[in-house]
Amino acid sequence: DQQVKQNSPSLSVQEGRISILNCDYTNSMFDYFLWYKKYPAEGPTFLISISSIKDKNEDGRFTVFLNKSAKHLSLHIVPSQPGDSAVYFCAASGGNNRLAFGKGNQVVVIP
Amino acid sequence: KAGVTQTPRYLIKTRGQQVTLSCSPISGHRSVSWYQQTPGQGLQFLFEYFSETQRNKGNFPGRFSGRQFSNSRSEMNVSTLELGDSALYLCASSLVPGLDNSPLHFGNGTRLTVT
């Protein structure tokens, strides 16, 4: 049973524009959410996280929005850069290191 | 600071054999978790160790086991290998269990192929 879902497996965006990645979850016990970026042949790299007590967290070009009532979060990357081309994973946890991951979104930033 | 180190990077085994994978966490990190990544199932949690004790276990058969040593290094073992065990096995470490201000940092994984 997939508790974290990422639809739209791939996204192409022009350099300089905004990339928006969406993630839905089903488990209401999740209270901490993370985004990871993964390049081929490397492990996932932590990008940004958000606690359920917040609805927005910003770090440089990356912003994560959380809508608890809709069990939905999104990652905004502004402006998108060619180095952002990677697979992005949404993950959720109920307060421990047991993360439930989505299946990932492939982002391609076109120069 | 060195990242999470996993050895070996690649491994080829035959069905029925057993395999041991190794993970050295970031210096100072005491929690180690293991994940399996396959194209069909994505990233799935295997188990988590802290202070040499298993704190959490995912939904994998008993053929999958692990341990953590006093220096926080960890190993996972898979016995009686099956073709379906072919996957990328990722180790991740954090300072302590619980994620706020202590997110998981992943190694580059061990690619296991079972023939």
C-alpha cells in the first residue's frame, strides 16, 4: 500500500522557470515531510523538510508547502537550473527514521 | 566531513547464497537505517539501528537481518538470496533517531545483482 504518492513521473521545465512537484499522503499519523534529490549512481541527497506544525518552509531556491487538511505537499524550485535535473523523492515519517517514500519525479531542466 | 560510506559498491551473487553489506555512518551519527530500492517498489524501509539495538523493522522476511556495532558502523545480511533481492541497498545515518533537525543522510548504495 503506497502511503506516499507522487504523480506525473516526469517534468520538463525551461531554465529560469519554476518547477513544481506534488506529493500526496494517506497516513494522518505522518508529521514530518522531506524532499530528497537523487542523481544516477548516487544516493538520495536531503533537500528540505517541513514539520506538520508549519505550512511553509523556505531554503534558498527551494520552498516546500504543506496542506495538512488535503494531505498534500509540494516543492517549488525557483529559478530552475540545469543542475536541478534529477529524480526528486517525497518522503514522510511519523516521528522516527522509518521514512515512507514516493516513487519519485524525474525533473529535466532545459537550458 | 566524510559522508556515509557503503561497501562494496557492486556485488553479484547467485541464488541461494548469502551476502553481507557494510555501512559506515557520518562521524558522530549514531542512528543507521537501511532501505531497499527497486524499480517496481521504489524505496522501502528495511530496519533502523541506534546504540546497537534495532528500533524499527520494515515488512521484509527474516532472511534480511542487520546489526550495529559499538562504533555505529552497521552491516546487513541477506541469506538464501532470491532473484527478487536484486536491488540497490541504501544505508542512511542521522545524529539520533527522530527526524526534526536530524534528517537522514544517504550513502551511494550497494548494487546487488542476484543471478
